[in-house]
Amino acid sequence: MPSTKSEIETFIALAKLAILDGGDDPLHNAVQITALEKVTKGLRADPEIREMVCNELMKYERGTTEIGNGTKIEICETGVKYDYQDDHILNDLEEKKKAIDAKIKERQAMIKTLKASQFDQDGIEIKPAVRSSQTNYKITIK
């Protein structure tokens, strides 16, 4: 497996070339890519692997080291959260924000349904929302 930026770029370019060459079924390739993403994500999220890597990093000064190819690996904090429940001003602002967000969603839903421009009771024009999307694919691995 590649382990540097240039190796990753080369790997991607070669894999893309192989896929676009038409030698394999593109649907099978798409499934393999999704499976590889799931494998990588699963291994990165595994608490035992995370603990093992962090324990190894603790052996180095400041929990950081460089692998032979110039890749830096270090301990870091992730998923930092703060609890603001005891701040009444912030709680009040959050409630107001929720109310505004609800009004925005309601307005967006109404504008999405418009087929043509309309005028509100004040004579202001309301134009239909412009919809855009891109075609992609979805894979469900069982």
C-alpha cells in the first residue's frame, strides 16, 4: 500500500487508468472502492488499534515521530466538546436560533414548491428556488 503523498497520487492514477481501460467491470470496481473505504474507516475507528498506536507514540518525545518516509504521526486530541448548559444567556440565544432556523426551513419549503414567481401581500416578488444536483451512484454492501 502507498504511504507517501506521491505514492498515493501514483496509486490513484494507476488505479484510475486500470478502471478506465475497461479491463474490469466498472460496477465491480465501484463496489471494491466502497469496500476499501469501509475497511479503512473501520480500522481507523477500532479502539484497540487506536490504543495500540497511541501507546506506541507515547514512547516518543511529545508523542510524535516521523516514519522513515517523512510521514509525521502524532498524538492529538479529537472530538473535543464543551458543555455550556449552565450559561443562561447562551441557552436563550440557542432557543432564539432554533426558532429562526425553524422559520428558515419553513420558508425554504414554501419557496421550493413554487412553480412560478409570486407576489406576497406587500407586493414583493417571491421567486421559485433554483434546483441543482449532480448525478452520482450509491452502493449498499450487504
